[in-house]
Amino acid sequence: MTLKLIHCDVLIIGAGGAGIRAAIEAKETFRKGKIVVVTKGSFGKSGVTATACSDRMAFHATLPYTEPGGADNWRYHAEDIYRIGGYVSDGDLARILAKESETALEYLDRLGVPFVRKEDGRIDQFITDGSEYPRACYTGPKTANHIEEALLNKVASMEIRVIEHCMIADLIKYRGRVIGAFGIDEREEARVKDRLQVFSSKVIILATGGAGEVFETHVFPEGMTGDGYGLAYRAGAELVNMEFIQIGPASVKTKLNCSGSLMRAVPRLLNETGEAFLNKYLPRGISSEEIGNLIFEKGASWPVSLDKRTHLIDVAMFKEMAQGHRVFLDYGVNPEGFRFEGLDPKWQQRYAREIKVPIPFEQRGRSPLDRLREINPETIEWLMEHGINLQAGEQIEIAPCIQHFQGGVKIREKGNTSLKGLYAAGECAGGQHGANRPGGNALLDGQVFGKIAGREAAIEAMNLDQKPRIPSRRLDQFLSKLNRMKTGETASRVRKSLQSITSLYASVVRTPEGIRKGLKSLEALRKEGLSIDEKGLVYALETENFLDVGEMVLRGCLARKESRGPHLFFNGFDDLHPLPSQDPVWRKYIVIRNRSGKMVLRKKTPVKLNYHDI
């Protein structure tokens, strides 16, 4: 059998913002090194950074003039990351993110990312979820896309090899060190043996993004199937914080996060029969005025979180959908009893700061659509372009959607994992975020730790003399695995079943009974086996990752017997309120590792933020 054997010094798996930044830094550090980027889709057109869009997408950065000012104002940023994370992230990684944010922003600025500026030339910044000071830099709804475009232009000028349409299906280890990977061309025309690509590399960087497709409803683009999590887990690397997943209301049709102005316009939440259902799930005696304020506040606290009372809206949506209903945002009529004057004065002041097209005060109270026209007319146009005409009375169907995995492959200060030769960056990595994160820190994370992982991986590769050799037995093992995928339940059915399990038991409302049911059903899926169907080999291999990621999420949820951040843990499904946080007892994260085929979980105390530096 003739193999396509590709030798390199640094292999980067994934080509989103973090992966491309890692490739650039690796090449600039090791100029004579062979740097190879492998992407499952089309380079520059797949993954989250290339496709994500939101109300006003942010890149979090502390600049010299960022409030409260001063040479050490990054320390407030580090404190916010650690505090908002619920003290279950590594404090030293929070410090790195904050301290390196200015450099990361300046680099993108030099590459030509068109950040919005004030009249004095300074980059404009606004406050995002949970932050004490305005740090969010932006270009508009397509901030992530603009970052990707700038990085792509930079890569085009460098000698970096890019291999498209190739899924990395397994990592190769030798004597405790990662030395390569098996790839499969995702195009189905050729025979399997002709599609197999074997990579030999001194070091590997995982930058595969999150695992949104493991759930039924999500805002991820196609292909985000948790490949990096599965690869690292099977190879024996540690993963952390897999129970913490950002979830919030988003458009089912367009995948647009329904945050910011879409909620601050205070629309009605209805089911498909036109019933306003919130009161069925909210505390008794809550007034119409309180509900209006709760909806408005949801615009500034989009992800569900124990720390925000607005999680009542997420729980109500989830429970209404669990009853078989669909949920919609209606902008044609005000919620019952709503008066603009009834909004808390601080919300009225925030509304006033966001006005773009002023209307008479009396018109402001007329309808949610009038208010949305006043504070964000661009969103109305964007929705129209994507098939939702609010001006014609159409509603936005929404659902609790998976938006970001807070955890991932556990990294340390150099982007290094617990396995020799393996690094990780971006959403694939874990430990730098806790239960929550400030809005805009995801884009920042990919650039900061993408750069760090690229540099450190290149330095390690430079200090290794010999090219690693792939043991022939390891190839035999991989081919044997592919042969076993000819019997069992079809990949399509396994995937659909797993998505149903995670969405029912590991989404907004999590209960011990439900999670145990989910684990039992998942184990039954494993016993049935998984077979390749008409959707092909890569689809089946992705589905194999689904099983590993789904189990990690469920077991992480069950192990954390408290609520924290987006992990709302209820004694029973019908309970109105989740269990409280067990703080400071549960200021620990859960580390997951594969030991001889068994998933092992253990509690560990994170690295604390050094408060003497704050």
C-alpha cells in the first residue's frame, strides 16, 4: 500500500483565527521550518472565525486609554476574566490574556482590520457581558470575518503549506509523545486507501474549534464536531471544564444571536399558538414591569448564567420547548402591560446611549419594532436580507443555542497540553476560561494563545533533531479501526440520537436523573457500534467524536453538584430555581482523561490569580 507521507516540523490542525495565527507565528519563529496547516473545509471559508456574525461582535482588549487608565490597567481585565469565570479557570492564563491583549489588538490593526475609531483616532470600545470597564473593540457585525481576512492576507505572503478538505482522524503517539496524525481526504470520490494521508511532525497544535454540532440547536457553522476534543482525549491528554458551555437564545433560521438591541427593544416571547408563556415559569407575583426589565436586561446578559436573573428567561424557553412548543420573538406588539417609562432609569439611560435614528418619545413606547428601528435599524435590514421581514410582521423563531465551549484541551502558559509535543489554542483549548467569560474574550483568546502556541511549538521543533518515524503497527491499528466501522447503527442515526441526548439533558436545565438517563442511552449507542452510511467515512469519524464529547459533557455535568455560570443544576426538572453555587468549596475544575479506555474525572484546584499583581 502506497502512503501519502507528509513530513513537517509543526503541524497545525484547524484553520480558524487561532490556527492561522499559530501558523504565522510558527513560521516567523522557525523561518526554515516546514509549517503545515490542515483544514477540514475550504481554507478561509470554513470555521467560526470566517463565518460568525452577531449584533456587534467584539474583540476584548485593554489599551493604554481603556478605563480606568494607567500603565497597569490590564490588571482589572485579568480580575474580570478570573472573577466572571467563577474562579474555575487558571489565574495565570487570565493574566496572560489581559496583559497580551494590547499587543494582539495592535498586530491586527497593523494587518488592516478596520476597527471603529472615535474622532480623536482612538479605537472605540464598549462594555460587554460582565465587564467592569469598556474594552470591546469592533468593526461591526463581521469583526471575526475581518480578522480572518487580515490573517489570510498575511499567510498568503508566507511559505506555509495548506492542505484543505482533510480531516485528522487520529493522533499518533510514540513513547508518550505525539509524533504525527492520520488524515482522511473528506472528498468521497477515491478509495479509502487513496484518501489516507499520514503526517509526521515534531510538534502538533490543535486549533479545531468547538463542538456545536454535538447539540441539536447551535450557532456554529458546519464541521464543528469536536474533532480536537476527541483527538486529544483518545491520545490521553487532559481536558477541563467541559460542563461549561455558553447557551443563549438565537434565531433558528439565521443562527443570529438574539442579544443586545434585539432584546433591549423588549419584544414579546410567544409560542406557536400566540401564547405569551413566560408567566407560566416565572416566580408568582412578578409584575409586567419586572418582566419588561428582565427582557431588556437579557440584551446585556445573552448567555445563560446563574449570576444573572435573566436565566429565568432561558429556563422558561427551554421548558416551553420541552413541552413540544416552538418559541418566537414578536416585535409587532408590546408585552402585556409594558410601558417604556416602567424601565429602570439605568436601562432608559443605556437605551438613550444607543439611539441611532431618534424618534418622538411617545412613539418609543408604541412597539418593539419602533424601538429596534431607533437603536439598531441595521439589524432589521440584516434580518430582511436573511429571510425574516420584521416590518411585515414576521417573527423570529428562537431556541436555546450552543454558542461557545468554555472548556477544552487543558493548556498551560505556553499553550502546551499534558502530552509531550501537543499544543492547543482557541476554543479547542481549556483552562483559560472559567464558567463564564467576558464578551469578546473568545476572539482575543484565539489570537493570544494562537501566537503563544505557534511560537513555543516552533521553538520546541527547532530543538528536536530527528524526524519522527511512524510505527507500522500504528498504521495497522488505524486501518483496523476503519474496518470495524462497517457494522452497527448507522452514523446518521447515532448522531441524531446523541444530539437528542445532549440537548435534552445537558442544555439549559440539567438534573441528576436526566443526566444519568443520558449516560445510559449513550452507553447503549456505544454498544450498538457505529457504521459508515451514505454520508461517508468522514461523517462517521466525526460522529465517533460526538460520542466522546457527549460523554465528557454529561459526566462533567453530573460531577459538578452545584450551579455555576451556565451550568444550571436542578434537583428536579419541575423546580423553579437551580441549586445554588457551593462557593468557595467548588472553586475547582473537573479534569477528564482517558485511562486505558475508561473516562476518568477528578477535581483539581485551579492556579489562583496572584492578587498582589492586581
